Amino acid sequence: EEEKKAAAAAAAAAALALKQKEEAEALRKAEAEAEAKRKAEAEAEAARLKAEAEAKRKAEAEAARLKAEAEAKRKAEAEAARLKAEEEKKAAATKAAAAAAAASAAAALFWKKEVKDSDFMHCNEYKGHQVNDKLNRVAFFKRNGKFYFAVYDTGGNVKLRSEGFDTVENRDAILAAVLKNMKNDERYYKREQGDHFWNVLKDESGRVLAWSCAEKKKAAVVAPAAAVTTAAATAATTAATTTKEVVKEERKGGIPWWLWLLLGLLALGLIGYFKGCFGCNATDTGGAAATTEIKHEETKQEEPAVVQKSEEELAAEKQAEADRLKAEAEAEEKRIIEEKALREREEAEKLTPAVGVDAGFERVNEHK
């Protein structure tokens, strides 16, 4: 029994030892597996982190590349813009130089232009315009697409009138020359035709700047009254002497003396008539001969200098000119529309049969 108990105890101890060994082995195996798992997880995490770092590096490298490309593109565009700006600047400079040369050539041709009588309108066209430059009494206006100016005297009469200009710049250039030369008597010459004359203003080169309106020539200057009296006395003395001689001739059988006396008295009457009609109105000039020196009626007046207009006044003038042109365009458009409507109505009337003779007369009157 004791051997059985000892064998059982030995078997139990062996079984317990085996169980403990198996449990220890299982524990070791579990720990090894856990360690391997932990190690694998650590390696996986490290690989993940490494992959993330690599991806981040690649992303940063790509971003740097894109940034470099963008910077290069920006520099290329900037360089292209600079080159384009230089080309445009050169082209603009060339164009400006060409324009300046053309303008200079045009100005030279303009100042060398031969001004004709047909370049001026009738004097009435220059009257009554609104004065734009009150100090110089200058009015600007436009007719048939041409720009004109008129210079008035203190009484509001036309003193000088301009030709028609294609541009405002040409008009202003001639006006400046007119205001510069209009006080110089040597710049005027007289243009005569029939019993009228015009005073023509020129610059130092001989270019016509402006014309005055037509004026009638003055009557011839009559000799002084003293000269007429002397002539009458001389004629009377001559008549008396002639009478004595005629009497002598009559005694010799010639022309009757009373006929010569009658002729002498008739001569005295004519001299007295001319003396009464012209001598009373003649002014004593001290025997000086009349001259035909050309004097402009307004040249002795002090003319103010050219007034430089402000930018606001120039802008207002340009705006007024633009408004006027716009109104003319609108009026022309309205006229065209009205003419078109009239033509359409006439066409419709042609297609509509007339009712009796009266209807025909009504259409004719409406057309008129």
C-alpha cells in the first residue's frame, strides 16, 4: 500500500513536474511570440516611419522642383516682358520720331502753304460769334469741317479774319502769329480790287496770316482852300488881261470882246463853284501831298499779350466741341431716319391706287 502510495505520489509529482514544464514551455513560447510580434510591430512602425519620411522627402523635393520651375518660369516671363517692353519702347520711340518728323514736315508745308482767296469765307460769316478770348477779342467757330477765328475791334467789328484750318493746332499756331504781328504796320499790305481794298497781314516770311474785311477807297484829297483862292485870283487876272486883249482884237475885226468876257466870267463861276463845294470840306494839310501809306485802323491800339488758357478751360472747350459734334451727329442721324421714313411712305403711296384726281394732288402736296 505504501509502495502504491509512493508510486502514486511519484506519478503525481512527475505529472506535476511535466505540467509545470509544459506550462513553463508554453509561457516561454508565448513570451517569445510576444517578443517577436513586438519586434515585428516595431520594425513595421520603423518601416512606416521611414516610408513616410521618404514620401515627405520626395514631396519636399517635388515641391522644391516645382518652386524652382515656377521661379524659372517667372524669370523667363519677366525677361520676356522686359524684352517686349524694350521692343515696344523702341517701336514707340521710332513711331514718335516718325510722327514728329511727319508733323515737322507737315508744319513746314503748312507754313509754306500758298493761301488763296478761296480759303477765306465772306466777311459776314465772321460776324457775331461768341468771344472766347476776351482779352484779345478773339472768337473761335467751325464751318463745314474747318476751324476759323475772328479778331474783333473794340466796337465788335471784324478786324481780322482767318482762313479755314483742318486742325485746331494749325488754327492756334496762326492765331499766335497774328497776335504777335498785328501791331506791326510793316506786316500789312494793301490788296485792291475796283473801288475796294483789303488789309492783308503777313509774317516775316511772307506767309499770309489774316485778312481784314473789304473797305471802300477814300475820295481823292482836294487842294487846300488857299490854293483854290490863289488859283481863282490868278484866273481872274488872266481873264481881265485876256479881256483887254480881246477888245484890242475886236477893234482889229476879230472875235467880239464880250464873248471873251463871258468866257472869263464863266471860268470864274466854275472856280467859285468848286471852291464852295470842295474847299469848305477840305482840311488844310499845309500843302503836303497826300500819301497812300497803308495804316491799319487798329494798329495804334495797345493789344494785350496772348493769354495762356488753363487746363480746365481747354477741357471745357474740348467737352463743348465734343458735345457739339455729338449733337450734329444725332441731328444727321435723325435726318437720315426721316428721309428713310419719307422714302418708305412714298414707296407705299406708289403701291396704293389713287382714288380720284384729288388724292393724286394730296400726295403731290404732301411730297412737296
